[in-house]
Amino acid sequence: MASEFEKNEEKLDRFDSDLAYEEPHVSRAKGHRDFLEEHAAEVAVPPVVQSDRSREREAIFEEERSDVMGMSGRGLGILGLALSILSLFFLPIIMGAAGIIVGFIARKRGATGLGAWAIGIGIVSIVVGIFVLPLF
């Protein structure tokens, strides 16, 4: 049996070797060369759960936004209709084209009826201005 002195001497020899000065994971892996991979774990941010209050706020915001868009479309529809009606009497090509353009914008913003009337009257005004008025 080994004496206490010999056991301590073996421990000192182990610390004097090159393994003692290397990183701990390297010294442990020297005996297991197959397992030198590095592993990491990814941490994802947990999904944000919307409360009922924030959903209600978003619904109210969307409703107000659609009302504002509808009112601006209505105003543009009235403007387009006015331009198209005026084009029947003054500058039919220029004002008719302006009425058609504003009518398309009004239809896109939600005032489909006013926009369609502005487009129709603008087209009629341009056709009358180009083909009928030169005959008089």
C-alpha cells in the first residue's frame, strides 16, 4: 500500500504537469477527444400577449381612422363633382380632367358614389368639349 507521502507526491506531480496550466475544459477533454464541441442554448423573447384594453384601443383607432378617411373622401367627391359640373361651362378639357382625377381619389378614399358621378360627368364634359363644341 502506498503511504500518505507517496499519495501527496503523486498529487504534486499532477499539478506540475502541463495539464495544470491549461484551461479546465481542455484538460478534461484530452482524454475524450470525440467531445470537443461547444454547445449553446438560444433564449427567445416570450410572445407579447395583448390585453383586452389594447385591443379595444386599436379597434377604436381603426374606426376613427376609417371615419376620417371617409369624410376626406366625401369632401374630395364633392370637389370632383363641382369641378366636373363647372367643366361643362368653362375649360371642359382641363377642368374635366381635374374632376376625373379627383373623382378617382374620392372613390379610393371611400366616397364611391360621388367619385363615380365626378368621373362620369368629367368624361361627358371632355367628349362634348372635343367633339360637339367645335361644331358650333
